[in-house]
Amino acid sequence: MVAGEPLYVEEDDLVATYAAEAKAAMSAEAARRIAETVDPEEEQRLRDTSLLTLIHTQDMVPALLARLGDVRAALDGHGGGIAVSKLGWAAGGAEQLDLVLDLTGACLSCGAAPGTLEGVKTDLESDEEVQRVRFDKALLETFDELGREFILAHGAVEFV
């Protein structure tokens, strides 16, 4: 580039830059909202505790929630949550969990549920103790026909 020449930015680069800035701003806002509603010491304790030791305890769902990223702000902020419908061991003998989850509260039948489900799945499957996250097929009944069709066609999640 020569001094004095106009700076041209490729359209794709500009879109990527704006997308990255928007994502960073949304993540910062999500972190702020989560921080307003949780006890940081308790959240850290839950994150540091093995999920394998929390099976069938009252801390299991809070520990799963503590492992969520930005999607946690949507759950907490909209009066929703998650519940464990089924819990098993991953195939192959690995000490990993195979979870079937459900949404609770205001998250049921919400138009943003496909994104919420995908966010929960992605965040939890990034934990080394979770092999797979699927969702209870009963959840599909909480959506109207259009919502059901949409989530089955575009949601990157599995129902069992």
C-alpha cells in the first residue's frame, strides 16, 4: 500500500470483521448477565467437580449449567433451564456420559429453542466427561407444527 492511496476492504473481510465484533459483544453481554445472577465461587466449585461424581445428586443440573457458555444467559434470562431425562455411560467403556436432556420453564416452545438446544449440546459436549447430548422427544410436543418442522430440519440436535 502506498501512502495516500484509499484503503479498500474486501466485502467478505468486512462481513467477517463485523461478525467477529458482534460475537464478541454478545459474549461480553452474556458473561455480564451470568455474573449478575450466579455465585462465582459456587459456579467454580461446580465446574471443578467431576460430573461422574454428581450422578443422581441435586448438584448434577447446576453443574451442567455451570459448564454452559453464552447460552446460559438466554436460559437464565428467560426463566428457563434444563433437566436430565436420561443419563447413561457412553458406549465403549469410556468414563463419559451420554445425556438426554429436556428444557424447562419458559424455554419450552420458545422460538429461539433450536439455537438454545444447539448451544447446550455444543457447550456440554466440549466437556471431556460428556460424550453425547441428545434431547427428549417429548420436547418436540411442546412446539407447534411449524416449530417442530423447523427444529427437525434445521436444529443440529437429535431427539430420542
